[in-house]
Amino acid sequence: MNAATVNADRFGQDFFALFDLPRRFAIDAAQLDERYRAAASQVHPDRFAHAGDAERRAALMMATRVNEAYQTLKSPLARARYLLTLSGVDTQEETNTAMPPAFLMAQMEWREAIMDAKMARDVDALEKLARELRADAAALRDELAAALDGAGDLDAAALLVRKWRFLEKLEQEIGDAIEALLF
Amino acid sequence: MALLQIAEPGMSAAPHQHRLAVGIDLGTTNSLVATVRSGSAVCLPDEAGRTLLPSVVRYLADGDTAVGYAAQAEQSRDPANTIVSVKRFMGRGLADLSNLAREPYRFVDAPGMVQLVTRAGTKSPVEVSADILRALKARAEASLGGELTGAVITVPAYFDDAQRQATKDAAKLAGLNVLRLLNEPTAAAIAYGLDNGAEGVYVVYDLGGGTFDVSILKLSRGVFEVLATSGDSALGGDDFDHRIYCWALEQAKLSGLTPHDTRLLLTRAREAKEALTEHAETRFTALLSDGQAVDLTLTQAEFHAISKTLVDKTITPVRKALRDAKIGVDDVKGVVMVGGATRMPQVQRAVGDFFGQTPLTNLDPDKVVALGAAMQANVLAGNKRDDDWLLLDVIPLSLGLETMGGLTEKIIPRNSTIPIARAQEFTTYKDGQTAMAIHVLQGERELVADCRSLARFTLRGIPPMVAGAARIRVTFQVDADGLLSVTAREQSSGVEAHIEVKPSYGLSDDEISRMLTDSIEHVHDDIAARRLREAVVDAEALIDATNNALAADADLLSDAEREAIDAALAAAVAAIAGSEAARVNAATAALNQATEAFAARRMDRNIQRALKGHNISEL
């Protein structure tokens, strides 16, 4: 009974296996929710409040892992990144900034539009930009499904993840700007 | 209640026996204790039949401590030694508190938390809160006829780590076994949701005496999932009193009041506020210590006008929470009103206008939090085996670290479901650097100076390397109480350094046990006997649990593992027969360690079983 055995028990399976779901990008969100709730209700620390230390510690670790797995699989970007990591592909989001020129141009336009709306203190314009960004992200999501579940083109998928990361940062920026104006 | 009498001290309660567990709402203005009795939650009254206990503690000249109505009655006569609304000072330093001038107390700044000078000596808010909790514990034990197994204590959802830690410390100091810290709006949602079989998205708007919380929950088939929470931990009914107080000063052209007069006028202000809930106008009268008489009339309209900015101030967190939950006003099925301050008509109207629906006020806003806490305590104590509901709560504020240039890097974002752990790697920036300072922060702002500092510690013993070669992994773990622990580990060289911190606002376990031993209540107690009794109860519970686990899942163990557990079990049984607490505790710890991997495997199996069940139902 050593640390290695314990780790194999707890960390031997990936997040998809943890919820007994197929390892793929396309996911049934309702099914994921249901599996998460079933798993969480088994291991939540509330179930072990009156148990011994060992069980309480195990529950804390398992519940933490179940929450992490759910958060990772629920977000399409995190899910894509995780699938690539499982296949041994580093998405290089912090280091690889090589992007098609057209994408970079679009980025600059986005930033200008956000800046203008911020300067004008125009919340409606910011909300509109956020909606447009989400539409772009939805398009990326379809492309990712094709690359990961269809063609199995992992390099293309990694590029799509990097693009999405850009969009996510923009959306974050818009969200921060809206909060700063509203509150 | 004789039938529910727990076992004699030292004897473990058999599984079918009811364990005495309570929910405690430790409020700014009033506190309550509730329990589940024959299936339904009830608030426990004092001998006079009153369920509310004013959160007021008075330190008397003869060394005694008065808590509740007796203390409240004397607050104007003895303001400096009568502590009201102590919750506002929990986990707060002098610099955190505004409007200190309006307080009749003498404050002393102490590391981490402000302290109050009374005739009974310098008191920390933790000690004052413990006095309130002790009174509630005594009430519960008298009413239930036995020692409590444990308690769920509620805290405002928007309480930060320091305030939560302080609350937990107060409970420990009062001799309570804390089963869980539960967020007040979540407790209210349990009480409301279970009573009404509610399904869908609900908002809990909780305006208490000194704190404001708003939580958005999704209720579905017994799961209470908090989607987002927001609030203001320094906004509540007290502020409305203060608006009336200021109005009275202005109207009667008063200044330079004594602490006695200040307290008197604040009390009158509270009474006026309460009167205006039912009446269109109220008289405001007081006789000041210099003989001057104050006689004013306050109308509802005027009160609404002078308190409008306070009401508006609650709507901002509501908007924030809706944004974070990514839902609109139209998605909200009901708005549950909690906290005595939501009785004010202008508050109900503002909330109704914002959500476009009449808020739900069919539950007693003073009691609902304690009732929900009691329901949770009943489950956590193990009285309800067929657990059919589950709470998924979140942390209210982001947690992060200080990085270069005085900036905050968020590690765990606000509204993350707990328990949660996140790790991030950092590196050294100088050649040969052997130590790294780690500064843990809580808050949403970018600058370190704008966030709350929770803890600082230094990781030492990093092997000298070139800059950027060390890999320091900092792990944040938030438990189900919303409390944080931080671990840092250098791992690139295989040499590990490791430190764990508790936020600096909390008292260390040693300090708590020293204060416990010092407290008058326990001087008369036989401490050694008590320790042994507690150790034996713990050991017996673990032996029971282990035997049950072995009966169910022994096939998960190899022969060698089984032998190790059996040996530890036998040792624990032998230790109980003796009379040394230390030996019993050591045997319990050894049994815990021996069953650690077994516990983890059983949980894996339970998850798999739960999912299999779903697979079959889906076919």
C-alpha cells in the first residue's frame, strides 16, 4: 500500500473514462451533466463528514478531481486542449504565436473595435462585439470537431485551439470592460 | 426526547441511533440554533420561548458574561463593554473597518484581526463570537438532552477566507465540532427548495444585519448547484439604522454625543426602521444624558428617500451574479428573500421591480438560514442514510498569487465549484536563487494592493540553479468549507521543499486549544478524562466504519493489504481497552493510514457503480 498504488487508483483513468464517456470532442452536454452529478454525489465531502480521516481525505481528492474533470470537459476549448494533451500534442499557446496573416489582421480589428467601444463607454456595442465573438468561436468549434473527431489532424486542431485562445482572451477583455462600465 | 438520548459518553452510538446535530445561524444582529426533529427542522427556543438570540455579548463587572436579551437590554447603559454586531469585525484588521468613529468601542490593532478593549480584558472578535456560540450550544444541549455530535455554522457567501477561518475558530473555541461552514443563501435555498419541491433557477437575496449576499442556484432533482454568488460583506440592516441615526442628528442638530447617547439613538433608529415596515410614520424619541429631549417624526417616504442609495447598492452584486451565471432575469423562476432586513417594503419593491416578479416571502426570513443549516447538519452527522440531495457550492472571490510588479495572477477564479485544486508553475529569476517568497491573495482586482492578503510564506532550500531552471509548483486547494491551503514544491531537481500555510488571520490549532483549556467553562472539567472520551469515540467510529467497509468491499484488497488493515484494527481495539488518550489517537491515526488506499478504491468503485446505474436506465 504505497503512494504509487494510490495514484494508480485515483489518477489512472482520464477524465472521459472517469465519466464513462467516449474519448472524443463531440459530447452530449446533458449526458455529461448527468454523469457529473452521479459521480459528485458519490464522492462529495458532505457524504463523508462523519467518516474517518482517510475517507475524508480520499473524498476531498476525488471530489476535487471530479470537479476538475467536469470543468475540463464542459468547456469546448478546455476539452479540445485536453484531448490534444492526451494524444501527446502540446498546444503551445504561450510560445507559438505564428498565425495566418488574415487571422492577425482580424485580431487587430477586433482590438480596435473593443478599444473604441470602451472609449465611448458603449456597453451595447461591447455586448454586440461579444455576440460576434461567440459566433466566431462556434465556427471554430465546428472546425475542431472535424479536425479531432473526423480527419484526426492534430496539428490543425492545435492551431485551432491557439486561435480560440485568442478569441477567449478578447471575450475576457470585453467582459472586464463591461463590468468596469456597469459596476 | 428520551428515546433519542445518545449513548453514554465514551460509548459509541449504534448506527441506528440519532446523532445530535444542529445548524447555527451566527448572525450580525441575531443568532439561532435549529435541529431536525422527527424529520422536520425546527428552531430551538430559550426557556422564555424565544428562538432569536440577539448577537450581543456583555462583559459584566463581576466577571460574568451575559449573552442575548440580557446583554442587549443594557447596551445603552454600558456601551463599551457590550459588544453588538461583532460579526462585522471577524477577520478584519483596523485598516479594513470604516466609520470606526461611530463605534463606542476601544479598538486595538492586532496581527490579522482587530481586538476590543473591555473590562474583561482585550477580546478578539473570535472570542466574542465564541461566547454567542457557547450560549447556543448550551441551549441546544439543554433542549435535546445530550452532547452535540456536531454543528453546521452558516457564513455569508461573500465572506472571504479570513472571515471564514475566524468563524471556524470561534466555533472550535466554543467547543463545537464543525461539520461544515455553509453559505447562508445556500442554506436558505435548501430550506426553501426542500419544502417546496422547487425545480429551476432561483435567486436568493439575503440582506442581513451587516452583510449582503446574492446567490443564483439551479435546483434539479435534489441537486442544489450554486451557479454564482456575489455580495457586499459590509452592507446590511445596520446601515439603514445608521441612515436614520444620521437623519436624527441632522434634524435635532446634535453633535458631540457620548457613547451612551450614540448607542441609544442607534437603538431608537432600529426601532423606527422596524416600525416603518408596518406603519406610514413613526415617532422618534430619546432623552439624552444631558437632559435634552429628542422628539421627531419619520415618515415612510422620507425613510425610503434617505435609504435609497443603500437599496440601489444591493442591485449591483445582483447584476454581477447574473452575468457570472450567464443567465438573464427572464430565466429566474423565483427570488427567495432572506434576512430580517428584507422585511423593509422598499427592499421588496426594488427586488420585485428588478426581476419583474413578486419576491417569495412565505418563509420566515429570520429562521430560514438556521433551518437549512439544521437539515444539512442532519445529513452530515449521518442521520439520513438515503442521501437524496447534494450541494454544489462555489468560492465567492478569486484566489491568486503576487507576481512581478505588484500584480495579481489568478489561480482559481471566483464562482468555481468547490472542492477545487489548481496548480501553477513558477521559476526563479536570479542565478543561484535558493528561496522564493509566496504571497497569497484573494480578490478580483489586478493590483496586489487592491486585493486581500491572506498569507505570505517563503519556500526555502531550492537547490542553486541558473535563473529560470527551477520549477516551483504552487498548489491551491479549497475544501468544502471554502477554506484554502497552499503548498509550494520545487521539483526540477528531484529535491523537494514543501510548506503548507493557513491564512494568517486564523488562529493556529495550538492557540485554539490553549484558549480552550484557559476558558472558564473547562477549568472545572476533567480535561484528561474528556480527551480520552473524545479519542475513544473517534476510534470507535473509525473501527465501525472500517468493519462496514470490509464487509462491503474486502475484494478490493490484496492479502497483504488486508492483513495490514486487520492488524491496525486489532491495535485500535486494544488501545480502546486501555486508558491513554495518546495511545488511542495513535492507533486511530495508524488505522486511518492503513485504510487510505482502500478508501480511495472504494470511492472509485462507487463512482463506477453510480454510472453503471445510469447506463442501464438509459437503455
